[in-house]
Amino acid sequence: MDILNLFIEHAELSFQEIIDLSEIPKTSVFRMLKSLEEMGFLEKGIDAKYRLGILFLKFGHLVSMRLDVRKIAYPIMNELHNDVKEAINLIVRDGNEAIYIEKIDTKQKVRLYTAIGRKSPLYAGACSRSILSFLSDEEIKEYLETIELKSFAMGTITDKKKLYETILQAKELGYTISHSELENYTSAIAAPIFNHKGEVIAGLSIAGLEANYHGENVKIFVEKLKKATATISKQLGYE
């Protein structure tokens, strides 16, 4: 990190300049630069000078995207929470998992499985599956071929055929629903958030005690949720 931090103020540095600025022994600098090159954090040009690698562009894009989604979604999530009085969760994809990046539950008296920073597999729970269900057919196929389904609660889907049927149903309906998949006696209804390219980049869910997620309540929650995700997606440039 001492070496990488030098590039905050310097666009490019030679081997000797890195040694002088970092005050790290030459042999240590040589070894660390080699490792940073191999990992893609630094690149060495034909002029023998080091520059930040393009890997930082990828990370920077991901951080920017996630912050933008959260910033745009938060006031809409807050409005939805005040309306339905249930927990509202925002997730983004992180490989084969989903990570919760925002949650509002001040009016939800029962604390649920979800928490900011917590992860869950894409197949388990409505919020995570709202991302999985709206990936491309190729991505879904690849995911199903490689993933091992494990149980988290009494309602977790552990059969790939059933999971695929649930995905197809979600595509048709535009939302996902789950009961006791990550935590017993809790339910969630979730819908995808799209960017300007029409790609699913996040999921938004209403979650709470399972007893509240049946009959007319489902219809009401779905209508309010889809209105919220449509508003967020529109602000992200989705038409």
C-alpha cells in the first residue's frame, strides 16, 4: 500500500524514484513491484517507468456504480419503507453472491438475516434471486452448471430444476418471492434494477415476517416495489 499510495500524486515513477519516495529497501521494492505487476495493480512501460494498472479502472467502475446506485436508491427506499413499514434492502452482485449495500428497517420491529455488508448466494432469497433471474440466458446456464445448492433454512431451494422454474417465473412476473430461504419464518419480495444498457445491476426487496407475505399483501407489496425499482432504474438511464 505504501508503494501504491505513491501513485496518488505521481502518474508514473521509475524504480529508483519509488525507492527514494517510499524509503523501502531496494530488494523489498523489487520483490513487491514484481508481485504488483503480476496481479495487475501496476504496469511497467517500455520506458521502464511504473504506472497504475487497468485493474484499477475495473475496481473504480464497480465502486462508482455501487455508490451511484445507493445514492439514487436511498430516498426511494426510505419512502417505500415509510409506506409499507417493512425492511427494505438493496443488493448488488459480487461474483456468485449478492452483497447488501443498504438497508432501512427502522419501522421493522423484528431484525432479519439481512445486514449491510452481509452476503448471500444468488440462488437463495428473493433479493439475491432478483439479480440471478434477470441475467442473460448464457450467464444463468453457466451459473446453474457450476453452482452447488446448499440449504440455509427450511425453505431454501436446493433442487436445480425447481430453481430454474423459479427463475423463469420471475422473468415472466418481473419480481421474485421467497419464504424461509435464508432465515425461517421470514419472507421477501424483490425486483431487479437496471442500468442504461438494460443490464441488471442491483435488486431491491421488501422483507419481513412470513405471516405478512400472503394473499392481498403480496399484490400490494409487488405494486409498490415495482414502482420503486422502475423509478430507480429510470434515474440510472434505463428506458
